Amino acid sequence: MEEDDFTLCVLNNARKAARAVSRHYDRLARQAGMTAGQFSVLVAIRQTTEETTGELADRLSMDRTTLVRNVALLERKGLVASSMSSESRGKCYRLTDKGRTLLEDALPLWRKAQGDVMSHLGEADFLRTISALKKLSDL
């Protein structure tokens, strides 16, 4: 019987790539005083109104408990404020002025991280990778 080639394992390669990319984005996000994960949550909150915790967690493909823990830290830092949704469907979040300012300060760092990845892959492979990652997210 032929041996399986585990160097082609999608799971292993996706995890290795995710850790490397996360480390790179985290190094840059730390310059703004946050983690890459916190940046992602801030961006997601900025992009929505009246989205509940569960809806936000689904959109971020994040466990609800993990999101609540992240948002609580952002609230303690004064970057996010929570309130009940107008339809009483659960908590909703908005950026505070401090959160908006921090996010604006962090955007050039995110753009640098994006540019670094694009330079590493080349534009065509970068766009193909984004497309493939989006397809895998639907699996």
C-alpha cells in the first residue's frame, strides 16, 4: 500500500500558515497596543450596527465565548461600549471615540502587513490565496 503524503495535509499546512501569518500581524498590531485578534474584532464592530454577540461571532467565525472574552477586554480598555439591541435580541457593540482613534492609528500597520504578505506571495498568488481561503471557510 502506498504511504500517505502528509506534507500535502491541508489541515497541517493551513495551521502552520495561520500561525505564521498571525505572528506577523501580531508583531505589527502590538505597535498600536493591541493584538491582531483585537484588531479584527474592532474592525468587525466598526462595520456593523445592531449586530448581536452571536451574529458578530458567526461573522468572525469565532466561538461566542472567545468573542465575549475579547470584547470584555476591549471594553475595559475603553475601546468598545455595549448596549442592548433596540429589539432586545442581545448585546450590541460600538466603538468608542478612543476605539475609533486606535483603529485609525492601527490601519497603516494593517496595510503594511497586507503589503508584506502580498510581496511575499506576489499579487496573483495573493489574490488566489484569498479566494482559496474564502472557499475553505465555507467547508
